[in-house]
Amino acid sequence: MTTDRRVINFGRPLPPRDPVSTDDDWKQSDLRWIGQALRHALARPGGGWFVVDASRRFAGDGPWRYPVAGRDLVFWRCDGRLHAAPDACPHMGASFAEGCVRGGKVVCPWHGLALGPEGRGTWRTLPVHDDGVLAWVRVDAAGEAASDRPFLPGRPERFIDATIRMEAACEPEDVIANRLDPWHGVHFHPHSFRRLRVMQQLEDEITVRVAFGVLGPLSVEVDARFHCPDPRTIVMTIVDGDGKGSVVETHATPLSRGRSAIVETILATSDRSQFGVVLRAAGLLRPLIEKAAARLWVEDIAYAERRRALQNG
């Protein structure tokens, strides 16, 4: 059990429940359970889809270059629609991302070859899905049957969204394993979490009661459930308390061997009447939400990278 710090909850009171265990957190953090839950996640279908970045990062026509699963891809917009293709020009291999977009086509900076969504020869565009919050691309993934769309988790109808993208020297499974270990939260992130207790622990998901620190002992306590809808995503959903229905999606995209991108999007909602005012201030609040999320991931990247180093011996 987490060593209790003084907590004053000024949010909605939660119904009293007994935690799964009152043991010390290091005893509760069972490597066998984390490994089992991780195996369940890795066995789920991914459809070959990978999160690239926040949709709003693709403002304008482009081009933009992103590595995904060992491939350098170029992204651009044609008539407002996002497209993706190999970044190397099929003529002599120049980077399209270092060129420009003209007339809905990416233009090679070396010799001016312009290619559009129709492709040319073996140079073909890849399936892209823009869900309004995140941009996804589908590439061939070993052992994964392709699906028409990514397996999106449930999202609230009204929300403020904020997204960060960071890179780490680890594999996607190390990112998922980090989120499957909630017991480290209070100890590793004392600036953000005041108290955490595991309330339910199933075969491949876990629900915690966590007090998010606001100022000193002032906290907002909620029940949050963690589950994996696909092998590269873990979702935290607030199932009770203030902000019920809010979700945090953490997506891990392999870039190259031993390197991954962490794309985390927060979709905050509330049934309080004042939420309409909050929605109108989304542009002001988004940078603050992203700053807080990035602070946590600076620390959690160290966790994920350490795990990878141990896995590699």
C-alpha cells in the first residue's frame, strides 16, 4: 500500500471500497502479472496501423517526414486530405520531405519529379486514417492482418484534447509495460500523484483509485481503468469521479530497432455545467495540459529505457 500523504479531496466523493491489497507497493507490483497483461496486449490485433502524430500537427499542405516501423515516410495534404508514401523519390532517392507540395503533389527537390496520390510505378501511397485527433498510417507489420481502420478506443462526445509526441530508446512493449505498472506512480511522480490504491486487478486490465495533486494536499481523486485495445496502445479511462469518461490514450510507435515514439493524447471531459466555458478556453488550456503530460513522460521514458536495457542484458 502506498505510504499515505495528507490528501484533501475537493472533487466528487467516491464510494468507499477496499483496495485489492494493503501490502507495500513493491510487493504488489508483480512482474508476473505485468508480463501476463503485456502478453495479452501483444496478442491483440493491430491491423497494421501506427499512430504518427496529432492531426493538428499536419496543418497546411506539408510535406512532413516521419519514420514509422523502419520506414521513412512523407506526409502531405491534397485537397485537405492527408496522404502518406515512401519518402525516397523513385528517381534517385532524394527526400520528398525536403521538397515542397505543389498542386496536391510532393515535388522532389533534386529534379522536380512531382507525384500525387495516384502514385507512379512501385511508388504508392499508404492507407491513412485521420480520426480528428490523431493521424494513423497502415504499413505491413509482421504477423498482423490488415484492417480497414485502426481499433479506436471509446472516446467522450465533448472533450478538450491535447497531444504530445516524444521519442525513447526502447521498444513499444516497454511503453505499454510502464503503463501496466501503476504502483510506481506515487513514488516516481510525487509532484503529480498523492495517493494510489489498486481497486480491481483482472487478467489484462487494472483499476486504480488515484489522487491527482492540485496544490499541496488539495487533490482530485478518481477511479481510473487501464486496458489495451491493441498491441501498441494503452488507455486510461476515468470510470468514476470528476471527469468521468475522460481518457488518456498512450500509443507506442516503433521508429527503428530499439527506438519508439510515444504519442499520448488526453481527451478531458466533464458533465459539469461550467465545462462549456472550459471548452471555449481550449486553446489556452491545451499547452498547460501538454506540459504536464510531457513532464510525466520525461520520467517514464527513463523507466522504459531502463526496462529495455535490462531486457537486452
